[in-house]
Amino acid sequence: MVTEEEEVAVVTEAPPEGWVKVGVLCEDHLLQMYVGESHSVKSLIKYVNSILSKDDSGFEGECAATGLTSTWALADGGLVFCEDDSIFELDGWAEHQADPIFVALTRIGQLSHGLRKRQLKKLIIGTLMESL
């Protein structure tokens, strides 16, 4: 347990070369992480589910994201990406890789409706590992 008098050191590591910072909006949570060329939509969904299903995530119940879209795909009609697609090869990636935000599809649904009204409960920073 840390008392008020103790300082907590936070160590952050730089991402591997070529990795890009992305955000994933899942219901009312925004996760930020880095992805590389080898990461697929499926690995990103798996990572989001694993992080938000932890007891200390603040997410209500178990996260069961089943698909992934993006803010730019929602603006163009709501394309859902195929699980086997590489993140770096998604439609619109080249135009939006400077600040990409993905949207996880979950039991709540209706993601395009009210997307701007959601308040973020928690910002979770993580690194998507090669093993996922």
C-alpha cells in the first residue's frame, strides 16, 4: 500500500519502431495502445476484451466485443472490418493513421447513435503485445 508520503514512479517505455498509437472506444471506455504491422482486427478485439474484462477496469460485466469499426468508417456508413484484416491495411487507414479511433461492437449496439454523447469513464493505456 502506498501512503501519501511515498512517491510512485511511473515508467513508460517507447513503443517498438513502426508501431502506431490507436484508440479503441468500447461502450463508455477509451483504451489507448500501440499496434504494429503484424496486428489484426482479431488481435485488437481480443486485447480489448481481455483488458476490459479484468475486475479493476471499471467495465460493467465481462467485455464481449465481437467486431470493430472506426470513426471514419462510421462516417461512411458503418463498415465493420473483417477479423483477419491487418490493422495497417484497413480501408481508410492511410488517411487516418495519424490519430485513429476504432469503435468496438458490443452487446450495447447502436454505436453510431449517441457516439458523441458518451462520457469516458476511464482511460486505459496499454501496449498490444505480439503474442495476442
